[in-house]
Amino acid sequence: MKKSIIFLILSIVIISSVKAQEFPSQIWHNGKVFLSTGEVLTGKVMYDLENNVVKLQDESLTTLNAVSINYFEIFDEYYGGIRVFYSLPYAATSDYKVPMFFELLVEGEGVTLLCREFITVDNRGMNNMGMMRGMYMGPMWGPPMMGFSRLAFDFYFLENQEIFKYGQKKRELFEIMDDKSSEVRLFMRKNRLSHDKRGDLLRITSYYNQLKQQES
């Protein structure tokens, strides 16, 4: 009986938390939009990566697509710091490239790491206590939970002016960084880094670029 009451209270807390949950693409940010014409627009910015559009609110509301934008930057109060998104040509479903927005994570002489975020719902079954663990962890970094919306990422590498999607497999990462794979393996092992987590990928890519820079 006592366990049932505790579970009921925790369930109410979780449901309330989910209803109040917002993701970066669902709120307005202070930001700037740099147009392909050279003009710079400043105001409140909301982005939609699925449709590759940006809304800008200043004295009026303007909707812009990836064709008319070089890049835009926002100050993300939820997750901290300046985030920059570039409009880059990419063939997502065919051989025909169209401008799409990619967030710049790491820029370097070796490789550049990009990503595109999306909101997904995780419905994997968990036991009651397992469902409670990690409930207060941020959706950007925390584990997936049953029935909970969470932020997920597709990662891309830019190399030799070509963008290719990273399949988030360890073997694939070492192929990308083949010339420094032994050093990267050691770095990941020492720092307990994963090949498919956003924060870890930032560190791994930055380290690889440092190694490449030491060559020059």
C-alpha cells in the first residue's frame, strides 16, 4: 500500500514535469540572423530544423528559409551559451542538394562536427523504479524514459567540403579518424568517452583536431 502511494505521488510529479517541459526549438531566443544578402537582422529567434525555417520577431514577425540565410546564432538560456546554425547544401533523400540548417559543434582543420536535433518519444518498457531513475536529468543529456519526449541528435561530419551523416557506430568513428585512431582510442578509454553522446563527441573531435594541428 505504501509503495503504491509513493508511486502515485511520483507519477503525478513526472506528469507535471512533462507538461511543463519545453525544448530549445519551441521557445524564443535572443539572436541574430545573417542573410545571404549581407543584411543582419536582430530580435527574438525561433528555429524549426525539420522544415528548415527561422522565425524572427522584432517590430514584426518574419519567416525565413534556409535559402535566404547564411547562418543564424542564438543565446540559449536553457542550455547555456551561444549556438550557431549554418545553412549548408546537403542531399538528405536524393542526389539533389538543398540548403539545410546544421548546428556547428566543433570546427577544425581535420574535421568539423555538425548536428541536427529533433524531438522524439521513447516508449521502451521500464520497471517502475527504473522509470524513476534519472527523471531530473536534462533532456539534452539524460537517459530516455518511457513515454517521455526527449531531445535527440543526428550527427554529421564536414570534411573536404562534403557533409556525410555519422551512423554513431564506433567503427565508423575510427574510420573517420583513421590516421589518429590509436591516439583517439586511448583518449576515449582514459576519459571514458562514448562514441555516440553529444558532449563526448565534442571532446573527441576537438582532440582529433588538436592532433592534426600539431602536424602542421
